[in-house]
Amino acid sequence: MRFFQTTSDRYHKPLEISIYLFNKYWDNTQHVEILGYKVPEFDLPDNFSFTSVGDDGCNPSKWSTDLQRFLLTIEEKHFVHILDDMFVIRPVNVELFNILKEYTKEKDVGEIHVNHANLRNKKCRFLKEIGGMKIFELEQDSPYRAALQPAIWNKEFMFHCLEPGLSPWAFEERHPKNDGWRIISPDNKLYPVRKFGGTRRSNINKIKIIEDENKYILEEDLKELRDRGLL
């Protein structure tokens, strides 16, 4: 399955940190294709590649238009999508990831969240429990059905959600409802990918640090990032 990470020119600094943490905690052999605009000035690790999808990397509203045009060029029916400021902060549970991946065999499943999706703010129903992970399906009239958290996407559903001229933030506010597509999500306790959205307005230094090690980036990782000149 292909992995895509979307970025813009303003977010190359968090992108570099995201790449480092992805390789530390997810899989440094998994090929990830960065979809952006200008080529980053830093060197990419061997398992990352870069594809330019346009020429206006400072205009967030180009995000949906350029992503849709790129997706027209791929044959795969499913892919993993992550954003440039998604920081993986703990080892990924591959077994749980593969359990959720099985839902790609069901044609009406549009998106499969692989981290917790804050189900307290959504309407959902319990499906099953496997490997200690409780799996839910979002109701057709639930808010925030299409979310840009780390997820496995059905390409048709992504096209269904994409409209020209949307930034990532505007995309999530569309709330597609009653469309027949199913959204699968683990609960907030056990899930494959623990991540932290590490930036606010592209300011990489606004990483929230608290002692709750289940949620936020570890001090040892912050030190390592500083030592490498990434912070």
C-alpha cells in the first residue's frame, strides 16, 4: 500500500521532524511519497521521495485541487495519507494497523482511521473488539466524518470529499453526511498510531510538552531533535 504525505512550502521544517519520527517509530523501510511544491532543501532518507504537484506552495487553498489532480494518476484503490505536521510519538502497533487494514476489503468503507479520532465528539456505533482494540463505525450523520488524521483512504471516497479550492482545514469542515460511505475508527484507548499534531501556524517551537507520556512527544525525542538541529 502506498503512503502519501502532503506538505506545502511553509511547512518544510515540521516535515523534516515528521520524517525523522516516522522512521524512528513507524518503519524506516516503508516508502513514503511526499506530495508538495518546492523540493525541500534538506536531504530525504532513502525511504522517502518527493513529487511536486504544483507551483503555488504558499496558497493553502490549492491543496485539494492539486491533490485531486495527482490522485488521477495513480491506479491504487487505497492508500495511507498523513499530513506534514503529524509526528509519530510512539512505536506503531503494526498488528493493530493490519487488523484495521482488513476493512479495505469492504467496498463501501471510505476511510479507516489508524489513530484515535476523538469519538466523544462523534456519533458512532460499536462494531467489534479485536486484539484488545475496540472498533467503531461513524454514523452517517456524524460530524467530522472525513478527517485528515493518519488514515487509510479509499480513493473514490477521497474524490467524493475533495472539491477544488479547499485548504486542509476547509476540507475537514465539509462534514460529508448520509453518503453511504462507511468510516471506521478505533476507540481512544488502544489504536495503532500515536501521533501529535506538533505545530500551530507553522511555528515548530510551539510543541506542547507535558508529563503525560501517552499523548505528547517525549523529552528524549525533543533532546534528540535539538541535537540534530531540527528544533
